[in-house]
Amino acid sequence: MSIFHAADVKCPACGLEQEVQMVASVNAVRRPDLRAAILDRSFQSHTCESCGAMLRLPLHLTYVDMKRGLWIVAEPVDELGQWSAHTAEARALFDESFGDNAPAPARALAPGMRPRIVFGWPALREKIICNDMGLDDVTVELLKAALLRARPDTPMAFDQSLRLAGGDEQSLFLEVLDDQSEQHVAAAGVPRSLYDDIEGDDLAWATLRITLGREPFVDLKRFMVEGNPAEPTLV
């Protein structure tokens, strides 16, 4: 089921403290409206009762879609620097819920499901889009690495991310977004054939694919975190 709880939040514009309903868990099969709201960026948006300012509530939830094979822990982007600790917690939670430490009936409900953890609303939205398009999220991150290598002038700061936004059979569309505000910074389109080439090239991308795929945190941002252990060079 989808779980909500009452919480007090302070408006960043006027400072008014008000009670809101914050989500702790989303069951996308039972609540497709919540899934749609995540995709259209309206989920957990709140209008201040005093000044009318819009604010996005802090992200801290578990997103489960048994039909599509998605299990995602989503944390605030401010916690990105603690990704290793959060990843260990997410892996343990998944193991107890559907993995090796779960009862047999629970394991049977989620064959082939891979746990994931994301930081920030744009990252959560991207995982859902990636799944909807039938794309492998590890290969999508490799595609970003290839794009950044080919276009080193791509305007992207540390507090911004390159995210999959959609596409079709011919092209994939990505955009640079501000991690906090979700504001659009820049756009990039690439041929779908580039994704297919990377997916089929086991040798050229083997090291980075293994590194990205061995953790539930499948995101190039992990290589940008200050103090992160040494990782393979992207370019």
C-alpha cells in the first residue's frame, strides 16, 4: 500500500510552518495516480497557506511497482554525499522484503527485480521513464558518459545532473536539470542507435558497467561526490 504521514514543514518564502501529508511509500500498481504525479513533477508539491508559494516536499520514500519490476529507495539530493551508507541500508531493506532474507512467498513475488536507490526527484522520475522505455539503467548511465566525452562543453555544474527525459525508436532525449529546483538548464538529443551500440559492446564498457551495476546506486553522480573512493575514469 501507499503510506502517508503528517509532518510539519516551513515555507522557504514566508517561514510559515504548516502541516502536510508526506509520503513514505508509493505502491504504483494500486495508486497509478501517484506514479503519474511523479512523472509530471506535481507529486508532493504544496502551496503555502499564507503566501501561495510553491514548495516541493522533502523526498524520503520507497517506490514499489511489482508489475514493472521496480523497487526504489528515494532520498533527498542533500544526502548524496552519504550514498554509500544509504545504499547499504537500501540493500538490507530489499533483502528483508524481497531478497535473500525474505520469506519464500515474498521472493516469489519479485523474480528478477533489482533494488535501486536514487537521490532527488529528477533521479526518481528518470528511473521510471527508463523502465517505461524498456531501457537498461546501467546502459543509460554509460550513454551519458559517452555523451559527456563527446561533448565536453555540455553545461553542467556539480549541483546539476544529466537525466533521460524521453525518446522514441530513433532518438533519446536528455536534459540537464538543477538537482534542487528541477529547473531545465540544457537539452541534448542522441540517436537511439548509440544506446544500442553501447548495449551490445561488452568489451569497451566492461569495467564501468561492472562498477555501476554492482551497487543499487546506478548513477554517474556517484563519481562526482567529494571524498568518494577512487572510481574508474569516465572519459
